[in-house]
Amino acid sequence: MRIVAIANQKGGVGKTTSAVNLAAALALAGRRVLLVDLDPQGNATMGLGINKQALARTIYHVLVEQAPLGEVLHDVSPAGLSLAPANADLSGAEVELVDLEARERRLKAALDALETPFDYVIIDCPPALNMLTVNALVAAQSVVIPMQCEYYALEGLTQLLATIRRVRSQANPDLQVDGLLRTMFDPRNRLANEVAAELEKHFPDKLYRTVIPRNVRLAEAPSYGRAIMEYDRQCSGAQAYLGLAREFLQREESR
Ligand code: ADP
Ligand code: MG
């Protein structure tokens, strides 16, 4: 089981969009995929058509009350995709976890104890370097970092990489940065092109070749509770995430 955290402490960089649509694209490629929503905003949950307000049990109960992960899962579309949902309950977890034993390892323990096997677990992290993100980094083998190609793109990256190094040295020596993913790219924007080129220069082996374009369909799909491929398979956003999944699987094979 390959566990991948989608992380960046900046909000609005495309974490949730990438988590949902990479997970969906992997499911469409025939893999069994679990998407873990680890953000109290529950955007991935809503984006896959689950009403977060109506949930009795969520990932909160797994982390804080040690409910079995298998008991909170929902089958969503496309076939092969399961969701561990989140809602506002999770915002309390940060504080409640502080006093609990092995608080950084709660998610890892829950995944280790899973009875249903998955090929991939994709974790949608909150926009903060908090205990929830640390739980994701402790559980994961690799991290995907979505980045918007704008002036401040690299700001914060140093801090995120430092957190990854700390988790690696203290809890999870195998943790790798799988890749930086350029999101919401607008080829007509000169600055975006410059930042994209800058990333290529500094991180040649860490950068996904696939670039996610700015595409309004990607912003619309969540309001229909659908992954992009099930909303408009032909649009540039759907094609980009299908391409990302192919690149992702190729990298996995060559590992
Ligand atoms: P994060 O999870 O990092 O906060 P989101 O994935 O929620 O970021 O994206 C922030 C906003 O931008 C959302 O409204 C989302 O629908 C929109 N969005 C994300 N990626 C794209 C894209 N490639 N093109 C257009 N809109 C996008
Ligand atoms: Mg998000």
C-alpha cells in the first residue's frame, strides 16, 4: 500500500483539487484507492458528493477515538475509490490530540490496521503545518507538493521541507518528496512562465512534467460532487490529471 500526502501549508494552491482528481484518475486506471480527507473544511468530502454535515463518524473519530478506519469509509465514484471523510469536528482534533499518546502516529496506526487493502492512499492535508499534517507525513511514504506558479510560490516551501526533514529524522526515515506539482498554470501569464522555469531549474528531478492548467471546469466539478473525469472528461483539467496519474504510475514502476 503506497501512501501519499498532498501537502502545502498555503491555502488555495490546489491540494484538494489534486488529491481528489489524482485519486479518481488512479481509480480509473484500475487501482483501489483510498482518499483521506484530513482538512476540517471537508472540501474533498463535499467535492465527492458526501454531505459533510450529515456524517455521524469521520476521520476525527479515527484519530481521536481510535474508531477503526474501515468503519468510516464511503464508496464514492469512480468505482474503486473510497473516501475517509472529514468535517468541522476535525478542527477540535488538533487540540485534543495534544494530550493523547502517540498523537503523531494516529493516522499511521489506523492505516496499518486497515483490513481492506488499497493500492494507494492519498491524503488531502489542511493548509497548515499542524498535528494533522504531521500525522499525514508520519503515515506517508511520499509527499506531493502542489504549487501555484506565482510570485510567492517558493515562500513557505523552505518551511515545508524543514518539516518533512524533521518528520524524516524523528519518525519516518523513508519519507520522500515525490514531486512538486505546478497547478493553475496560465501559459499566457509571463510571471507564471518565469516561476515554472525557475522551478525547473531548481528542482529538475522533483518536478512533475505534467502541469495542471487553470481550467474553470476544475472549479465547477466539486459543486456537482464529482471528480473532474466524471464531470467533463474532455476538458483540459481532466486530461491533465489523467496525465498526472500516468506520470505518477510510471515513476512508481521505475522506483
Ligand atoms: P487547496 O486545497 O490547496 O486550498 P483547492 O484545490 O481547494 O486548494 O483550490 C482552491 C480553489 O481553486 C478552489 O476553488 C478550486 O476549485 C480552484 N482550483 C483548483 N485548481 C484549479 C485549476 N487548475 N483551475 C481552476 N481552478 C482551480
Ligand atoms: Mg484543500
